[in-house]
Amino acid sequence: MMGLLWDTPEKMRQLVCELVSWQSVSMSEGEDLFTHKLKKKMEGIPYFRENPDHLYFGEVNWGRQYMTALYRHPDVADTVVLISHFDTVGTAEYGDLEELAWHPEALTAAFADVRDELDEEARADLDSGDYLFGRGTMDMKAGLALHMAMIEKAAAEQWPVNLVLLTVPDEEVNSAGMRYAVGHLLQLERHYGLDYTLFLNAEPVFPMKPGDQTHYVYSGSIGKINLGALFYGRETHVGSPLAGMTSSYISTYLSRKMEWNPAFREVVHGQETPLPVTVVQKDIKEYNAQTPYRTSALYNVFTMERSADDVMDIFEHIAAEAAEECNRDYRRLCSREGITPAFDVRVLRFDELVEYAIGKFGRDYVSDILTETVMHPEWDVRDKSMHITDVLLLNCQELTPATVLLFAPPYYPPVNSSGSPLVRECIRNITENAANKFGLAITQAHYFNGISDLSYTSYTDDESSWITFENNTPIYGEAYTIPFEVMKQFDAPVMNVGPFGKDAHKRTERLHIRNAFEEMPVLLEEMIKHVFVLSRA
């Protein structure tokens, strides 16, 4: 159709480059301004000039906003929600080329002058001319551009389906944008009499392992949960080491057992979760002659079917084993040195520590600690979680030495729709069209392995699991929440269908030009038309 803003590969390429040029690093001023620029762009579509109330800004926090754009057909209720995020990670790794990270055409050209700095695969892709380099090209402003072009075309051609474009900030940090936006999605559905039929994300293709060149579509999104531990020992002077027990010593036992532990591995539909790793471990002290007696650690765990309840049970079992090994080795040390053992490390959950502190000091005492901690804007949600736990233990030292187990934000519940007839038909359509029209092989993966905001479009676990999460997340209800009640009210399946690229979050992040600007616009349009439009013909 003539006269559309983004109906050719050339126009799509220009759109992506423009979106990338709007710097929107998480927690930056550019992230705050992005939606205002995007709204002006969307107002170039006649449908939204005629229906300005169908463009909506929703407040998140710290000046950030999400945006929805609704194309509504008056005669149908079926609705596809098009989900994307517009924040990116930073650009320090670009070095002298950092200013060009936001200008894909210029950066791609500049890489030709420093091609020896690139790895072999990136050099080959640069020389091929098939890729566009730049921060956010792949993750994920090309996905947003695909959705913008689709909603423009749907409105111009009056497709008999409703589309809600939702784009959010903060996906790269805590997914605050999506967690705030789902409540508005529910209101939108009820206000306009919509029926959400599919949640469709456009995150780019992520490799399953290094060197993987497969183009995937995803019928689910992997879950992620941060397990935290605060280790509290007994302080002493470095000149009298046997009079205490360092928290560093205690922490090594659990961290060693957590790293790559197969007890957390899940295999679903033949796809495996990555093994857990330590993401943070540090002592809470400055350098001096006192031994460290407080250490914190965070462990990343992926999930497919397990709930927060399940994961905490496994974590507690492993922590108990680690504590027993620590106690056993400590007793052997005491025997060797001819001293009487003075300590025994215990393990308790955060909610057990809270109940103990309430019994000792009263509920107001614990509430005041939470309030005072949340008031520190320079601390992130993980720092605040550890600080609350630390203060409670400092005032309940009769429980130490101890390891306190907790959850720390963010939490992404797993979601999967591989059994949905609608999703199966969507996948059949897109894979057949890709092969027939472009000679492109597309493979189904059951879980998007890059973590996505689709996690907040459904929640199927029983209430006890999210209560376990709430009660063991120190800042829950204040500095961090998950809209579990709203999520349970959505029953539409999920998919992730996005463009092919490489090296997300790396200096060599790049987008496959033909796939993003020629293939995916056609494949997405055909999928939506086939499933939601032609089915009524």
C-alpha cells in the first residue's frame, strides 16, 4: 500500500536507525524522554491523529513511562498485544567509538577501520554487508519497529482484529515498566470490550549456545529468580582468629555448592535451563584488623516449571548441607588446634528471621527498619534487601553464626504456551511461510532463553508459591512488587517472534538486515492475517 510510513525495507531501516539514535540506556534521561519522541512518531499515523485517546502514557517510576497504542476494529473483540521494551544497556565497551554506538550506519562503517579488533565471526559478518551494528539494533528496537509498522498497516487496511502496542522501559534492570503496565492492560481490555487472544513479544533470536545460527520462534519464556544469602559469622581481631568465625569462610561452602549445581536444572520439551551461577558475593566491611563477619551473595537460577516455593525448598536443602559441612570442618579444626568448638552455623529463611525479630522487638520495629531502608534512593533493590536482613541480624546476634536465605529482585516467573492450539497454528504458519517465501528455516524453541517481559502476562502457580516469594523478599510491597493477582486474570497464550541478530549486550551487537527489514515484516503480517483475519473469511 502506497503512502505508509514504514512499508518498505528502506523505510524500516531508517526507522530502526532513528529509534537507536534516541539514546535510552536504563535509568538515564534518554529512557525518560523516549516515549515522548515515540508518541510524536505514532501521531504521524492517520488513525492515531483521528483517535488521539488511543495513545496512552502510563507512569512507572523516576520519570519513566510506558506507552500503549490501540488499533481497534469496531466489530471484533480478538486482540493481539504487541510487547517490546525500549531501554538498552550501556555503551562503555565501545571505547573510542562510543559516540557512534547510537548511529548504526556510521558505526558499521567505522568498524571497517578497526576490523582487527573484532572476533572472527564479527569480522565475517561485517565484511558480508548483511548486518547493521549498534546498541539496541538487535535488543530490541528492531522488534519495536516491526510492531509499529504492523499496527500502521493494520489501521490503514482495517484488519478485522485489534492490536495493542505496548512498549516499556526498564526491562534490562527490574522490568518495572512491564510490572506497572499489566494493570493498564487489564483496564484497557475491560474498557473497550477486548478479548486478549495472544501476547506477542518481538525480542530477538538468542542462541542456545555459542555459535548457534538457528532462527527460533518461541512458545514460552524462561523464568529467572535471584536467590540471596546473608552469611553472619562472629567477629574477632585478626590476631586471635580462632576466637571468631569469618562470614567469608561460611559463604564459601554454599557458593561452592551452588555454582553449576545440577539440582536446579530442569529439562522440559527437551530444552534445559542453564545451570546456576554466583552473580554477586562480597563482604560487608572496609579494610581493617577486624575479621569480616557479614557477607552477602546472590545466585542466579533459571526455571521452566518450578515455582518460587520449589526453588526455595531446593535452596534450603543445599544450604543445610553446606552448613553441616562447614560445622564439621570447623569441629575438625578445633580438634586439631586443641580448643573447644564455640559455634554452630544455622540456616534460616528470611521470614523466620522476621518472625523472631517481631517476637523480640515488636512489629513496629521491623516495619521501621523497612521504611528507613526504602528511603535510601542510592541503594538498588538488591542492596536494600541485604541491608534489611543485615540490620535484623545485627540486633538478633543470638541466632548467629547463621546463613539467612532470601529472594532478591527481579523475579521472572516462567511462562509456556507450547500446548496452545493457537500457538501451534501460528508456528506452523510462520515456519511454512519462511521456508516457502524466503528459503529460511525457522525452529520452534519452547522457552525464550534471554528472559522477557512475557513472564508478567500469566501466572498459574497456586497462591502459596507467591506468598513464599513475598514473605522471603525483604523489600516486597515497598520497593518491589509483582502484580500476581492481575497476571492470574490473563489467560491468553504467549509467543516471541523477533528478528535475527547477534551479540546482544556486546560491543558487536548487530542486526541481520534482510531478516529484520524484508523477511520478518512479511512473516508477522501473514501470521496475524492467517490466524485472526482469514479464519473469519
